[in-house]
Amino acid sequence: MADKLKFGAVEGVPSGGLRFAEALRQYQSAGPLLIADDVLTTGASMELHRAGRDALGVVIFARGPCPAWVAPKF
């Protein structure tokens, strides 16, 4: 994942991603929607939350392969 993501809004995937998204809000500037979650297992909840919208994704920890639009930290 790049050191800095540029995003205009952030949404968290309930429930683990809500606190992560809240912590990221202070870094909002301009750019696409950022969808945040704490742990990605299959990616289904991230895809469901994305709902076909143009977005970037970030997760703290990935247990499996991430969709191309999602960047894991670990």
C-alpha cells in the first residue's frame, strides 16, 4: 500500500471498520471514496459495502487475497 492514500470521503464496513474509518476521517482531502475495514477474510463484506461504486479500499489485516481495489496493511 502506498504511504499516503488520497480520498475525499471514508466509510467503514460495520462493525470493525467503523472505528477505523473514524480514525481516518482526519486525513480526508480530495479524491475517491475510501472504504475501510479491520479484517478482510473473503472480501465479500467489502464488495457488498462498495455496491458497485467507484472506490478505494483499505484493510488493516488480510487473511486471504484482496480484490484489486483493496490495499491491505498486513
